[in-house]
Amino acid sequence: MILNDPELEYLIGSNQNDLSFYDKAELNAFYKCADNCTNPPVCQNGGFVKQVDGVCSCECVDGLTGTDCSQLNTSRGCGGTFNLLTSESAFIDMIGYKRDLSCTWLIKGPEKTKIQVFINSIELPFSTYGNCYHFIEIRDYLSGAKGKQICGNSGGETFTKKNIGPTNVMILRFDSALYNAVRPGKGFTLTATATPSEAERCLLFNYALADNDIGGPYTTTLKVRILSDIFTPDMIFATNSGNKWTSAEMDLPAVNGMKIQFVGSYGIQRMVLDNIRITPLLCYICNENSCLNGVCFPHSSSTYSCKCNAGWSGNKCDINLCANVDCNQGKCEALSETETRCICDAGWYGEFCDINPCEQIDCNKGFCEVVSMFEARCVYLALVSSGNHDNDEQIGILVVQ
């Protein structure tokens, strides 16, 4: 499965044994379950009114509780609510955390701001398969949906609330209770900021133009027009896409009162448009050449950092750690961005698979068998008579010395 928005890929593998928060909200609204409630509560922070057995109450997003969803469901000693001013930041320090924690932070800013979270440092345990044992959950899309799980031993990533729902509210969670038998890591620190929303952004969308009647007198075109107090040239798409989806993007200026128009001029060709979205910062910051073997994380309109895949390092993730590791009788395996190990072939040992105890033993007409890194033995094939005078046979017996 290929997603139009690759940042949502983490949701594909999540198991769901119940309706999601937004499924329940949509069904609740469609069937008007709470329409006859008398003096219904006012649910805050994205909650909605439900009615069960004649009782009307608030259904809150995971991590929030209370009669109006204004209280935190959090362990003692962690979590909190931050009401930030524009450009104000809050610092969260979880260095030296304990087991069995389930923490919630509710971060809110004024209208026309976006909540942005920067991970200063992080050291949280994870499995050899990359699964998080203890993790931060960052809900940078919808507050009621599962967020991205962050763990590992690196920092420097920035997460900005997307233009889906209120951008000035974000929920963060931390879990060290799910795998409470795992030894805690060092912990993490992060900074949350209410950034002004009138900033440079990127418009992304997907379109397709059919390839019938190419070059005919009636050509289908798609025009994207940005209306604001400064001039921005129209972008026109008229080249057929071979009946396949094509991705497009364009920078949006930092202005107030912007309007975006999609104008379709229909000819013979059919046209479709989908997955229109706006992301923070300009489009060109991260491209296919920014981080060759890793993921690009923008920090501003002109700076970014790379989180390299295992086995790669460098500013652009272009240095293969195994390239300069000679594993002799084995193969190199990357453990992280900085560590490798050698997987030795059978009978070979040592850090670089260059130790074989059979190299020091002469078994003459037998063969050497490796027992351990420091031990080997000779094995011979001896022929003995079966003792049957009528039909004497030679039987081979392995003799170990």
C-alpha cells in the first residue's frame, strides 16, 4: 500500500479492536444520539457529547478526562497543561524517569498559532527490530487519533501540528508502563512552542490528467491561483500524467488572508484532484537528495537535519558504515547510525571473523571440527571388519581425538 501522505504510514500497522474516537463521534452525530440531552455538558479539547442509558456526558480523547475533558489522565509527577503565549516555549524534562508511567501533556496556544515540538535529546529503550519499549507519543495530526511513537538514542526532530483541526492544540504522551520490565533509558527533554501561523508554508496535492486526445484543440488544464496582498504567479498543469497520479507542490508566501483557488478548464481529457494539504515551511527544504539514506526533518525555511537509517551516517546519510569494515569470513551488519558488528560464517570467530582454531591443527588424513572459539578436534574415519566370515564387510567408524 502506498499512501499519498507518507507521514501517516505509522497508522497502517496499528491494531484496532474498537471503533476509533472519530468513528464514534461521526456515528454519534449521524444518529443524533445526544440531540435530546437537557443541559448537555460543554466538552473541551475536542471531546463530544454522548448519551448512554439516558445519561449525557463527554467522550474525551485518550489522555484527557473529567466532566468537560479539561483534566489530564496522567501519572503522578509527570504531565501538565501549558497555556502558551505567541512565540512562548515550555520545557519538558523527563531525564531519570521511572517505570510504570503514563504521562499526558496538553499544550495550547492562542488562535493563529501552531504548536511545534522540538526533541532536544532522547534515550529511550527499543528492541532489535526497532519497536519502542518506552516511548513519546506525539499527536501532530488529530488529538483523538494515535500519534507517532518516538524512541531511540537521537534528538533533533521537530514536529509541527498539521492543518487538520485546531493547530494551536497538541497532546503529548509518554509511556513506560506497557513494558515495565524493561530497564528505563536516560530519558528525554523537549521544547514546545506556540509559533505564529502566518509563516511560509508548502501547498501539496495530487492530480491526474488522462492521456486521451493529446494535442487536440480542446485541452484540459489545471490552474492553481494564490490570492493575497502580494502577487504570486499562477501555476498551470496541462501535461498528461499517463492516467496516473502525480504529486505537485508550490511555496506559499507568509501573508494574512490568503485564498487558494483550483481552476479547471475542461477539454476532452478527464482530470481528477485529491489530497490537498498544507505543511509548515517551504517545499524545497527537504527533497530526494537531502538525506540519501534516511529521513529529512526541516527546522526552518533554510535548515534541516537527517535521521539516518541503520548503517548510514554523515550530514546527508551518504556514508556506509560497513564500507570500511572488513569482516573477513563473515558479513557486516549495521546496528545503528554509528555501530556495526560482524556476523561470522560457521567455524569462524572474533570481532572481525578472522579466528578459526582449525588453522592451528594438522589432522593429517582426518578433518578438523570446530568446538568453540578456542577449541578444535580431529575426526578420523576408521574401517573395521564386521566379523562375519561368510560375508565380511568393512564398517566405517568415526574416531574423535
